[in-house]
Amino acid sequence: MSIRAGQLIERVTLRSLTQTPDGLGGYTQTWSDVATVWGQFLRVRGGQIMDGGQPASASRAEVLIRVRSDVTPTMRAVIRGVTYEVKSAVPRDRDALILDIEEVRL
């Protein structure tokens, strides 16, 4: 099943964690943009999590993008200004990749 361009209406910025020497023997960690691609929300779901002993809401979603070989579960995705952790990246077929993502509480 191939992806039609009209399905991919969301801009998805993929980010990876970068370590830069801080000059004192340590490192500074920052999130760097890897690529900005087109994607489609397939399913959005919410739920409750514990945050510092207090209940909080969490948003999880599945996003469809074109296949890329460099997407890993250590990455983040930014969609509509919201940052998500990539929990998994599973091929749907030879053309599509499904990202399971969870909102990052900043």
C-alpha cells in the first residue's frame, strides 16, 4: 500500500540528541534537527500518568511518514509545536514507517 502525497499534511521535525564538549571535561546535551518530513496522524489517544506523584494527562499518537533508515526510538518528533518522544518506528510496508510517539512533558 503506497502513500499518497495528499495524505501527508503534517510537518514532522525529527531530532536527535547531540553531545557537545563543554570545555570542562563534560558535555552539553542538545536536541538537533535531523530532518523535517511530511506525516499523517493515524491515531491520537490520551491517558493518565503519574508526574511527581501527581496525576497528569499524557498524549500518545501514531504518525505515518515515508520510510527513512535513520529514525530510531532515541529520537524526538516535533509536530504543531508539540515535542514527542519516538517510542518505536515500525515499517508498515516498503514505503511507510509508523512512529509510536508520546508527548514530552517539558
